Amino acid sequence: MNQITLNDNTFDLFEPEIELPLIFQIGDNFYIRATSYDTREQSRTEIKQVTKQTLKDRYGIKDITTIPYFETECYVPAHTGYKPVIENSFNSYHPLPIKPKKGDYSTWEKLIRHIGQDKYEIVLNYLIVLFQYPTEKLPVIIFASKENETGKSTFMQSVAYLLGNNAGIFGQDDLNSQFNTWIMNLLAVFEEISDTKKSINKLKAISTAAKTTVNRKFMPQFSFEPFVKIMIASNDEDTCIHLNEEDTRYLVLKPEKIKDFDPDFDNKLKEEAPAMLWYLLNTEPTIKKQSRIWFTAKDIQTEQFNKIVETSRSPIYQDIRLVVDEIMTEDNLTELYITASELAGKLGNRYALNEITTCLRKEFKLYNTLMRYTPYMGLTEKVGRPYLFKAANQ
């Protein structure tokens, strides 16, 4: 057993857990560490501010100089060489609750392979970076599948279990709340959120933000450098979130239903947790850092990401796409030259010409030029400003 002494107040450091003071003072404020429980009866430590009178009435503390004192509060995530106190600053990041131990982690590997599929190496490296380099930015992971029993919730909750109090499971109310303490976690799991512009903008901003302001209930606001990683699970495969091609910070996975159900699967994951933790803390990433979210956009691009991008398109894009595909299919074309005004006619003049040209440029990434071309409606060449569409395999 190790011990540290601060201002003549000695408290013990137990291994693998570090015993931190129940009551302490940061600057002029007093705090207490309290334990709360979620719907799964998983314990979670919360820090709440208390008054001097409460300390006296509830805890019988008359001399506040006996309470461990810290000048400031900091958040320094570390899973090896963790420091509960840095200088005279209280480190509010929690030590890991599980002691790593080399051993069998085959159930974990099975789960990661199932969840990751062809992105298994990406998911595995994501976890290694998460535990070895916790301050590094990582992509937002979205598990999008309408199937039940795919393992997506099991995976997220199991990773959160390894992180203990440094991970939390949240919902839409937490995103809507004026209090944003969820960003102080290393991992924030959202099992379902509404795809509102406000919600998505919050997630986008926090996933790569250098600094933000934390607003805690009954406690003063403060500036914070977020290191939170975000995972989202949704049953809406193609419409769970609004994405475009420029959203390169999302890894979208579509896990399939687990075929061979093992009723003891969750227990095996918990039994193997020390071994999995040992592996993650002692294995170097096979993919070196390539961008500010570690991986390249190509590394994390998936078929499901592309599907969501397509369904996120504007109604005018969807209508143009439908008309163009119909023309090319009916006439067996590999290329189609068509002007904006011709498209407007095919669309029944439901859209203004400037709306069509804006969509062609911004969403289709097409540009026109004055040229001689053969229109799809006849064989006679004409001069105009057509847009060129090509078949998908061209």
C-alpha cells in the first residue's frame, strides 16, 4: 500500500484502485464524492458541492483545515502512470477500476471482429489508441442497424465497463440540457438520438473541439479541453444522422445479427476484462496517426456511410437522381447530356431553375460549359450548356 501526504493530510493509494478523499476542498469550495447508480445498477462516482454547514451538520467536521485542500482542479487522462494529484491540483479523471492481467481475451476478439467486420483492424486500433493515447481525437462511431441482437449495445457497454467512471451512457435529454458534463468523459455512449440539426452540430463540434465551456449543476463554469470519444447506436440504418461527403469524422458500421447466441457472453466479457485491458495497454497501434482523428477518411469510409450520405440528400437531389436514372435506363445510356432547363421540364417545373443549378453544382458536383452536344431527346446536335451524367460503372 502506498501513501501520499498533502497539507499534513495523509490518505492511502490502494492497488488496483486509488483511494481518494471522500471530502475535499478546491479553492474556496467544498466537495463530496457520492455514488449513484444507473438503470443497470452500475455504480458511478459523482462530485457534488457542499456547504460548510452541511459538513458540520451531516459529517461532524468542525475544523475544515483537516480536509484535503487543492488549489485547482484539472483533468489529465492517463491509464498508465495515473496521477490523482498534479502539483497541488486535484485530477478529476478517474483511475481505471480494473487491474490489467495478461490472459485470454478470445470473447472480446470475437465481439470486435463481429462488430468491425471488414473494419476490424480500424476498430481494434481505435480501442488501442483510446486506452494508450486518451487525449488523441478519434472518429465518431455510429452503429446503424435495424436488427436486434447485433452486439452493438454489448460492445459499447463493455468498452464503457473497462473505463469505469470515465465513460457514461447518455440520451437525447443530455444533449438538450444546458448542463453538458457528458463532455468530461473519455467515452460518451448515446444509444439513440434525434437527428436534429442542433444535436448533430453539438456532436460535430465537440468531437474535434480544442476548447469548450463546461456547465455543471450547482458548480461554476470553466474552460475545458475535451477529449471525449463518441459512440452512437441507432435502429434507423439509413436516416439515423444527416451526413454529407465532407463529414469525414464518422465511422459508420452496420453490424449483423449474432447467429450463435451465447447466454453467457456478457459474463465472459467481464471475466476477460483484465486480459483485454492488458492487451490494449501493451499493444502498439498497427495504424500510425494519419490525421487529426488518427485515421484517414478512406480508412473509415464504409458502404453504410455512403448510404446515409445518399439518404441525407435534399429532396431536389433525390428527384433529379430519379429522373436521370429513368432516362438512362429507358434509353440504355452510359452518358447523358442534359441542361438545367431540360431537367426542370422533366421535373414538371416544380423547382426554380436556380434551385436546380445550385443542386447540380453543390450536391452532384457537376459543372457545365458552352458546347455542341447531342441531346438525349434527338439525334440533331445543338449548342448549349448541358451537364454530363455518367452511369455508375463508368
